[in-house]
Amino acid sequence: MQSSAANLLVLVPLLPLLGAVCTVLLGRRLGPRAHVPAVAGIGAAAVVALLLLLGTANQVGRHTDPKHPVEPVEMISTLWQWATVGDARSGDLPAAEAGVPIAPGTAVSGGTFSIPVALRLDPLTATLLMVITGVGLLVAIYSIGYMHDDPGYPRFFALVAMFVFSMSMLVAASNFLLVYVFWEAVGACSYLLIGFWYTKPEAARAAKKAFLVNRVGDFGLAIAVFLLWMTYGTLNFHDTRLADGTIVEGILGQTRIADEAGYVAGAVGTAICLLMLLAACGKSAQMPLHVWLPDAMEGPTPASALIHAATMVTAGIYLITRSAPLFMGCPGALTMVSIVGATTALVAALIATVQNDLKRVLAYSTISQLGYMFVALGTGTMLGFTAAIFHLVTHAFFKALLFLGAGSVMHAMGGVIDMRRFGGLRHVMPITATTFLIGACALAGVPPFAGFFSKDEVLASLHAKAHPDAHGSDHGEAGGRPSGPGIDAGGVADRGVRPFRPASMTSRSTALAARATGTLSTTDHASTPEKVGLDALDHPSTWRLLFWMSLLTAGLTAFYTFRAVFMTFTGPVRIPKEAGHHAHESPPAMTNPLLVLAAFSALSGIVLFFTNALSSFLAATPSLNAPAVLATAVTHAFHPDIAIQGTLAAAIGIAVAAIGHLGRRSDSPQMERYLGPLGALFANKFYFDQIYAALIVKPLEALAMVTAFFDRAIVDGTVDAIGQVPLAWGSAIRRMQSGLVQRYALAGVVGVLAIVLALAWQLRP
Amino acid sequence: MIPATLLTNALLVGAVLFCLGLVGILTRRNLIVMFLSAELMLQGVSVTLVAWSRYHGDWGGQVLVVFVLTVAACEAAVALVFVLQAFARTGRLDASAWQALREENLPRVIDHGLPADDRVVPTWPHLSPAGVLPEGDDSRSLERDHV
């Protein structure tokens, strides 16, 4: 069963890849049927992903009681060995570097660098694969209607299938180098899809901007991969066995995760984590690398729905979740993750309140919601991680729904997407209006839609970190609780949860004594060790601030979402003249995916929350089975206080939006005139683009001009000058050919004379 | 004479003939004179061959001379055909009339040192008629006035 599931795993990326290849080869010949290979490939992959999900769920069983740790589930299937370099490490790592875990059994001098193409299946991967292929399939079906009169019809489907392949491989790969490869691959697919209409200058510029900003993040990931190799001796997630029988512990292998001293803390550990955070910021559009996502709306709307709402931007969250054991050793890095997330969420929400372009509102909303996920990830608790993934799943549904709805509106309005130019569309497009409203309710966090529950969990995880004593009436005795690094000593009590392996203090963990208390802590929580440097951020007051920032963001989210809904769908009916005869409801190929996504947005929250299916499913992920994370597991409960606060924020937001925009003409004076200069700040996106232009773009352009001049004048000049030399020679020698036979004969005679003289000279006595 | 002296003198004669022919081919512009000079070169070589043959007592040299003379005769026939064709195309026996195969941007070589081609028409002395005037026109003379 295990091996067959792992064998099925390779089909999930393979089928869309085949679809993409078929579309590339046969696309033009298939004409209006060019979507068939891609849609079939993605559809088949979705079916396989569903089977894998069910199979993995079967393996996990149901564990609703956090007191009993779940057996982590993972299945590895190695396809082939991509590269092997023997004796790759030169010399020993200096022994003074405390806490460097040398994998047991590996010869220290000269480790083997081997990259197997291995895929892993565990609950996190299964969940994400389902989301990727499911949303991908719905977007592909939607695109059949949306792109039907576009000359690049086959190219679009090839790119979408290519993207689904890359993203599936990214979440399924079991090796950091493979993750990096497919990290870049999804970036390339994103570039191609944003610049789909490449003849439009704004689209080309936006694609270039997206790729370059992502590159900054990729640089972070590359350095992190180098550091991982240097520190851990391998890049695999899973444990592998060398030819001579020694076991190389994978970075996220079960042995290493269970061993509290398995991970490096200190400068190297924090550096790795912060670099991964940089990479995640690039891909998931967090500050300061968020500037590409709003411009990416130049691409076709289905591409925006798939890539920039549901899947690619979640790669950063996947990376951090997958590397949770690495992060747990550096509480400072975790807090940075939350700070980045909360700041981004708030700033993006503020910018979204004054946007007039429907897709831009949704883009900033995406940035804001991704910030929420980062906030939850940074809490470092089991609740936080599962809340982030829960929010990822629900966000994929309702954000894709909102984007596809916006595409439907754009299609009907003849390409106009400025909300001030149309209004009252609920009479023109009822299905789109209803589904969009459902998506907006989910986004705003209106109970009982999906977003309410996931946002509730995010806020609950923040609240738990902010008020460490408020959530537990049962502070268990700390006996037996490991006090390894990364456990917030003032955090949620363990209630006697035993980690997966008993806290056997090995000799290695004493190397980490400088950071941890170093002993089995039997005292109360007051004896928190003094935290230094970045870790000093991990203080309950920080978490309180982040909680209030998130609550404010929730209110703003509700405001701008419903502002968009009211401006677009309520008020008097106004159709711009570009719409022509298009202004009607979209064809079923476009509305059916909307209905499916609306159903998911409405119901998935309730289903997943009250059955606790997702949380207990994810708790069986090996990455989340680190003792530090398990120690923070709490009983699944509904937090009414948090729920009330969240709903109140949402209600206030909706009310303000209603006051301003419900029933009014969409081009009536906006509410932001009350904001004054702040309104200009928000509308100019906090001047990020201008700052980057002045600091980075202009100097680079100047450098480019200098190098262009150098290339043209000096390098080309030199080459041209060298080219002139034979010409000069030639024109000198050419004069010998005069056309007169006697001169030629003379030349011959002179030559013979020269030979004779030379011979005579040689033969002189 | 002793054989060495005879050889030396004969080789000298051959060399002189050869050099004269060489200079002639390189310098003269009249096609027929050029050919004449080429023949002169051949004769110089022949004399040299005979001299060596006489010196070494080897008939091979003189046999080769017979061949040379034969080939020279055939070559003369072919060459004179060429000269005739050349004359027919341009009406001139000047070797420098054939310059068309020079490089494109080079100027035509024109010899500015030639004497002017003024054909002096000589006046023949007029004798008083003695006897009966011949039949035909007086002004039509059989001699050409230039060579």
C-alpha cells in the first residue's frame, strides 16, 4: 500500500507535464480543442491527488486527542539519481563550531553529494497537491471560456499545465535542491503567464519586474541551500542509505526531527531561517518584495487566479512549514516571520482600501491574507502551523473564486476593470454576483463561511502566544518536558504531552547549553532564560501588538472587500461602452467553476473545522512532529472570545463600507477624501515603487548605459579595428594585379631569381 | 680548344641568347616581337643543352634539343593563332591593350611616354614621265606609306 501510493505520486506531476508537452507539440493543429490535453492532464492529476489524499488519510487514522502523539506518515519514492559527487567535502568542519550536527555514520572528511530525484508523500504534501490540482482544474475549465478568442489559446494551456507540473513537483520533492529547481520553475512559469500578452508594454514590464523581484528571494534560497549543505552534510529531507551501509540523516528525516539536538541554532541556524524567510517573502509577496504582485495583474485573470492567489504564492508558506523543525531552533527568526507577515498584512490592507481597480484590490488582498498565514506560521505552535495551512486552503478557494469572478466581470465589461466605470451588475450577472458575494463573505470572515474559521484559528494562535497564561488552566508539571531551544518557555503549557521520543539528553545537546537552560526544567515558567539578540523579539508584548494589528487588518479586509462588492454589484446599473454586446452572464464553462468554488468557500470551513480533520491530518506530518512543536499542541476548541472579536471587526468593516458605497453610483466621491494626505500615501502604495526606482532601478539603468557605451564604443570598436587590418593589407597588395601580362611575367622572373640566388648562397663553397 | 673552354664559350652564348629573349619578352609590347623573344629563349636553352651534351659526350642532350625544336614549332603555330585572334578583336598588336583583368579600383595603365602617333605621309619624288604612262590611277600606289 505504501509503495503503491508512492508510485502513484509520480503521476501527479507527470500527467500535467505530458499535457503540456502534447499541447506544445499539437496545439496549433488541435485548434479550438487545444485545451484538451492540458485539461485532461490536470484533471487526471486531480483524481490521483484525491486518491493519494484518501490513502494518506487512511494511514493517519483519526487522532483528535493531542495528548497522544500521532505517528508521522511519510512515503518516499525515489525515481532516479540525478547527480552524485563523491568526496565532496574537503576536510572536517572545525570542531570549535559548537552544535554542528555531523550526521552519524557519515565519514566527516569527504561526504558524498548526491541528489536523488525523490518524491515524498505526507499529509502536508497531500493537502497541497489536492489544492493545486483541484484549483488548477477549475481554473483550466474556466479558461476554456475566458480565453476562447485569444490567438495564444494553446500557449496558455501549455503554460498552465507546465505550472501545475512545477508546483506539484515543488511540494512533492524530498530534496532542497529539487525544491530550489522547481521554485525557479514556477517563477519562470509565472513570468511567462504574466507576460502572456507580451506585445503589451505594461505586461512585459510587469513580467520582468515579477521575475527580478523573485530573483532576490531565489538568491536567499540559494544561499540557504548552500548553508544547509555545509551544516547538515545532505540536502535530502529523508534519511538515505549510502552504498556502504551508513545512514545519512536527512535534514527533515524522522531521526533528526525527534532528536532535539538535531538542529543547529545560533548564528548559522538563524541565518538559514532568515534566508528562507527572504525566499518566502519573494515568492509569497511579503514586504519588502511584494511590489510585483499588483503589477502581475496585467496577466490573464485565470493565471492570476491560479498563480497569484491560490498556488504559487503559497510556496513560501509551504517552505516555512516544511522547515518548521529548522525554525523551531530560532525563536527570533520565527518572530521575524510573524512581524513581516503582520506588517505586510496591515500595509497591504491599507493600500487596498483606496484601489479602484477590482483586480488590484484582490491582489493587495492576497498579499494581506498571505501575511496572515505568515503571522500564524511565526507563532511556532502546532495551532499556528495548522491554522496557516487551513487558511491557505480556504484562501485558495475563496481567492480563486474572487479572481475568477473578477475575470467574469472583466469579460462581460469588455476588458474594463475600473470599478468606477460600472455598477449595479447584480442585475446583469446574477450568478457571478452571488458567488462573488459568497467569496467576499469568506474573505471578510463572516460566519459561517470558510474564512471565518481559518481567521479565527490564526487569531487564536496569536492570542495564545500573546497571553501565555490565559489559555491554560492546566499547567502541567514540567517534569519530563524537554527544554530544547525554540520552545517558548513561557508558552503554552504541555499538559504532560510527551514528545515523540523521550527527552534523552545526549551529549550533543549539551553543546546547545548556551541557549537553552540545559537541564530538565522543573521550575515554573518564571525562570525564562534571558534571550539575546533577535530572539529578544519573542516576547508576549510583541505578540499582543501583532494580535491587534491582525485584528485591525481583519476589519480593513472586510471594509475593502465589501467596498469592492458594493461598488461593482450594487447601485444603479452602469455599463461602459467597451462592453458592447458582452454585458451578460458568462457562459457555463466560466460559471460552473465559480459555483464549485463557492460551494467550497461556503462549506469547507465548517466541515474542516468541526471535524478537526485538517488539523489532525496535518499533525501527522513529520515536519510538524518536532518535539518543540508537539509540546505546544492544544485541544481543538472553538474560542468564542476570539471569534467575537473577529466578527466584530468584520461587522464594523462591512458597516463602514455599506455607509460609503451601498446603493450609490460607483463613481460618486470616494470615502478616502476623508483620509487626506494618508489617502495619497495609500494610493501611492506607500511609495515603495518610487523608493525602489530611486534606489535600485535608476543606478542600475545608469550602470547599464555605461556598460552599453563601453560595449559599443570600446569592445566593438576594437573588434572592428582588428577587422580593418586585413582590408588595409589587401588594398595594398591588390595593386599588384594590374592586368598587364608582362608585369606578371616580371614577378615570376624576380621570384626565380630569388630562388636561384638563395640556392647559390646555400651552395657557396 | 680544350673542352672546358669550348663549354664555357658555348654556355655563354646560350646564356646571352636566353637573357636577350627574357628581356625582350618583358619589355617589348608588340605581340609578335614578344613571341620572337620567347623563341630566342628556347634557342638559348637549346644551345646550352648541345654544349653540355658535347661536353659529356652524351647524346641525350642533343636528342632533347630535337624535341625542343619540334615543340617550338607547334607552339609557334598556336601562339600565332592567339596573336591573330587578339589582333582581330582590338586591331592592335599592343600587349597593354589587354588590361581588363586588373583589380576593379585600379586605373588603367596608360603609357604616356610613347611618341605621338603621327604618321608622316612621305612625298615621293616626282619623275618626269619617260615612256608610256602605265594603265591605272596615278594616285593609287602599290607601296604602303607606313610599316
